[in-house]
Amino acid sequence: MGSRSALCSLCYFLVLILFSWVAEAKTPSQRVFNVKEYGARADGKTDSSKALLSAWKAACEWEGKSRVFIPEGSFLIGPVVLKGPCKGFMTLQVKGSVKAPDLNKFNTEGWIEFQYIDGLMITGGGRFDGQGARAWQHNHCTDNQKCKPLPTSLRFSFVTNATIRGISSIDSKFFHMILFACKNMKLQNLKISAPADSPNTDGIHIAVSSGIRISRSVIGTGDDCVSIGPGSSDISISNVFCGPGHGISVGSLGKDPKEGDVVGLTVKNCTFTGTDNGVRIKTWPSSPAHSSASDFTFEDLVMNNVRNPIVIDQQYCPRYSCDLKSPSLVKISDVVFKNIRGVSASKVAVNLLCSDRVPCRNVKLSDINLHYRGEEGGASIATCSNVEGNSSGLQVPPSCV
């Protein structure tokens, strides 16, 4: 009886080994491509761009899961384009600090750009240092409409099915991240920072993209924490701490004649501290675009000393001369502001300025509790122009809808 039991156990063990061999044959193991093995030096001075490109190329051609590894240390890299399509799922694991070169080394609009990749993860706990402090004085976009933008730190173009998780981006020369023509991306546990007076250092800008999920992140910059541009849809932003910065913005919209619509945005469980704005929709006046912005929900938000907590601005014109007599043609509809509470740094806590050509439609305010505590004294107020909708529940300030 004992020998038969031992024989059965041996057979079972052999079957397990056989199945494991078959599984390994069908699923190639992950291979690690360490940039130091391709010549990268962790001294923060030696240009390691070629090493990263070589490691990426080898990993991209590997038939199976591959991991490009940047170990601890300081690596001077860029500008580079990490391009697909690749033969398998790609992971970039960053443990160390990746530093950008000086501005005179750039002839592109991006520092590290990912292109045409289906299946990507960037993780590792490391950081991307744009070293922007030495470049911000060369940013002329605040007073010149035809300026040449400085390089964005991380650009994602035509990237699908990606996760960006657990990394930091500091002191970008321009935007920290741009997502262009991307689909199904998750951005989680990010730390994005730049000084409040650093120009155009948007945290994450989304354009012509869909299925984007941003969550559990801390973003403090000199511009929008997150901005959503034309042609974007199905965007979710949750559990984000924003500040300093200009808040979370849709737009600006309506600047170009063939812009796509923005449809489907949820901003939920976010906290804004010391920002210029909370949640904002902004469109240009005298705009040539007949586009639309619709199906937005801003819910369960906390405002801590925010100058403009709730804003719709269809006369957005921050720098250039605009024809304010010619109204915006961007149609805004189906917008919900729900359970938004805290302290406004200005008396106008709710400011809904819509176009008299295409008024905002179906705007809903529900349970708004925004108090003013400032030098002027008195209570917070709400102002509305060309808005159709309704309000319900607590309304502080008293609703103008």
C-alpha cells in the first residue's frame, strides 16, 4: 500500500514538472536589460542616452516580457525617443534619478518620449528630474503667442494599455507629462512637483486621448495640476491632492477651428490647497471652433483656501488680445458640481460665465458649501451669466442657477 502511494506521488510530481515545462515553453520568461550593462554611468555627468536607447532596442526586440532597468544612482539622459511597436510587453523600472540635460542640448519638444507602444509599465520608485530652474527664464510663452515651447519631460504619443505607477517628476522645463492620442492608461501613485512660480509646468496634460485614469497622486506645480485638451473622452481623476497650481482644468478650448469634442470627465475625491482655481472649464472668446464639452461630474471635492473654487470661463484670455465682443462657440452642457466644500480665498466662490451665443445647458449645483474667509469680510457669492440648469441641497453661496 505504501509503495503504491509513493508511486502515485512520484507520478503527480512528474506531471507537475511536465506542465511547468509546457507553460515555460508557451510563455517566455521576463528578461532584464540593465542600462549599466549597455554603458550607462551613474555619475550624473556622463551622457547615458545611447545606453538607454540600446537597452530599449534590445528589450523591444525580445519576444516576451522585458524590463529595462535603471538602477540606483544619478543618470544624465536625453533627449531620447523610446519607440515601438515592440514584440512583447515593455516595463521601464526606474530606481535611480534620471536627469535632463541643459536646454542647449534640445532640438525637440520632448525630453523622454514614448511612441507607438501597446503594453507598457513605468514603475520603480525613481524620479525624473527635468532640471527646469535653469530653463524657466527662457520661457517666453507668457507674452508671445508664437513662442517655441520648452521641452516636456515625459511625452506619450500613440501609447495603448499602459500603467505609469510609483514614480516622481520634478522641476520640468515645461509640462511634466503629455498624453497625446493615447488609450487605456492608468497613472497611479505619482508625485509631481515644481515651484508655484515656475511657468507652464502643468502636471499632466491630456489631448486626443481616451480611457485615462489618474488616481492617488500628489501634484503641485506652477500651472494646472491636470489639464484636459480637445478630442479627449472618458477621463477619470480621483484621490488627487492638488497644490500649488491652477487646479484641474478642461481646456482651454476653442482656439483652433477643427478641435475635437471633450466628452466624459469625472473628478472625484480630490483636495485642492492654495491653488488659483479648483475645477475649471475654460474656452476662448472669438473662437473659430464649433466644438462641445459635455458630460462632466465634479464630486466630493475639498477646497482649502482656493481663489476660484468653481469656474466656467468662456471669455478665457490670459495673455493675448481677444475680441470679447465675439462670443465663444464651444457648447458646454451636462455639467454636475456636487458636494464641494471648504474655503474660498475670494468672495466669488462660484463663477459661471458662459457664452451668450451658446449658453451653458443643464448645469447642476448640488450641496455646495464654500465659505469666504478673507480681508474683505462678508459672505461668499456666486455669479452666473448665460447658464441654464438647477440647484439642490445646501447652497453656500446662494445659487445663481
